[in-house]
Amino acid sequence: MDEVDELVRAARAGLAHLADPVKAPAMRRYMKSEMDFRGVPKPERSRLARRVFGEHPLPDRESFVAAVRELWRNAAFREERYLAIDLTGHRPYARWQDHTLIPLYEEMIVSGAWWDYVDEIAIRRIGPLLRADPERVTPVVRRWARDADRWRRRTAVICQVGARGNTEPGLLTSAIEANQDDGDFFLRKGIGWALRDYARTAPDWVRAFVEAHPALSPLSVREALKHLGRG
């Protein structure tokens, strides 16, 4: 597909042009990344994404998915994967956001296997799909909450962050209860984050939830009650 090849080439050339070899090692150390960085900060990358995606429109869903997969699977630099995620959120392609994209996002979650990738996909891709189509997506989230892969489980826990009054407390409860005994830092932090976020909408519910779940880790409890106090 010529459109896919052109977009991908332009994206990679743009990153190469913006590359900063001084910043790149520090960014790699901060992210504890096995993959190299180009050294392109987010504001510059976002401007590049808007320009490249605007100059190289994709004609259909097939080319959209192909471009995302090419940027993701064959990335030599971490920023290429960031651009893949940015592409999934490009507004003109919002019409293709439905439950059939879950396998694509699942691949990115599992193969990305780090919070900078996973959190963006969980909150800004899986979360909206869940709210738009709960009948199809809720069973996926429930399954992921008990999966062997910790990043699927973190996704299940945090995917409702930002949902506010559209949060489904029963689903949040089941996701947390499935993971509250796990000692993994990212799961414990994620549980606290999800509860802290929902506390903006339902503070009494969160206080009661924490009280009713003594198995929650101190980290999760501290994060959950961060803006509520313990009283």
C-alpha cells in the first residue's frame, strides 16, 4: 500500500531530522528502555505527528491498521512506537474505533510491556471502547483482569481512569479484587491510581471500598486516599 509506505517513511524521516543524540541516552535511561531513542521530546513529536498524518491521509481502515502495525512492529526507536499510538488516536480515524481493534491494542499492550505504552492505550483507547460498547468489551476487560500477563491486568485496572460518572464500579471492583494480592508494583500503583481517580466522582464509595478491602497494599491505599484523607 503506497499510502502506508509513504506515511511510515515520512514519520521515520521526520524523527531522524529531529533527533537529538544528547537527549537520547537520558531518555532511554529514564524509561529503562532496551530500545534506542531518537531523543525527540513529546511536543516536537506531536507536531511531527500532526504534520505527517495530515500530509499522508490513509484511505481506509485496512491501511490505517497496516500503518500502525508497521510503525509498531518494525520500530528501531521508541519514538516510532509512540507515533504508532498517536496514529491510533488521530481524530480523522475515530470512525474506525470499535471493538474489532482490540486485538491490535492487545498486541501493543503485551509486546510493549511497559507503562509508557500501556497506560496510553489502556486509558485512551480501551477505556473509550469499553464505554462505547460495554456488551462486547466488558468480557474482554474481565478476562484480562485475571490474565497471566501483568500488562493486560494493569490495563483492566486502569482503563476506566478518566471515565468519571461513566465508571462502572462493578467492573472496577472485580478488576481490583482480582489483583489486590499481587505484589507487583505496577499493579499496586495502578489500583491506587484507579481508585484515586474515581474518588473525584465518588469519594464515599472509594472510602468504603478501601475500608472493605483490607488486603489492599499500603501503596494502593495511600494512592487511593491521597486527596481524601483517611477520615
